[in-house]
Amino acid sequence: FNRKGLKAGQKRFEAASIESLYAYNKAILTGFQEVSTSLKKIENTKKISDFKKQEVDVLQLAVITSRDLFTTGYATYLEIITAQKNVLEAELALTEVQKDQHLALIDLYRSLGGGWE
């Protein structure tokens, strides 16, 4: 008597099952994409951090050189201050890159299912 109603219920449950499968697949792909993006961001910020560290080292050598030039009379004190300012700006940029690197690590942890207790 109720064959059509049972068939319709079965089709509805099959459609809901397929919909759940698609939602699951989408969640897996999204998770993989988030992990991949976080890993790439960590790698890129590591490279940038290395370059910024080199920049800071070179600029610190520039401060030493400008001090030597000042003591021998070939430079003004303004050049020493300018070199120190450049070092401070580079150190601030390095700190910003390191902050981005730590944020990327947090994003990776979250993407892998880390808790926020």
C-alpha cells in the first residue's frame, strides 16, 4: 500500500547520504588546502627571515664602518645616526616577519585540528 512513500523515503535518504559524502569531501579538501597554505607560508617567512637577518648583519657592519669613518674624520655623526636608524628599521622588519612566521605556525596547528583550550 505504501510502496511509493517508502521508495520516496529511500531516495531522500540516498540523496542525503550523497550530500553528506560531498560535504565530507569538501571538508577534507579544505583542510588539505589550509595545511598546504600554512606550510608554504612558514617556508616563505623562513626564507624572508633569513634575508632580513642578513640585512641586519650587513647594516650593523655599516654602523661599525661609519663609526670608523667618523673617528678618522671622513664621515659626520649624522651618518652614524642614519646607519643606526637603518639597523633599527631592519630589526623591526625582522621582528614583523618573525611574528608572521609564528602566526603561520598557529594557523598550521589550527588547520591540523589543534584545540584552543
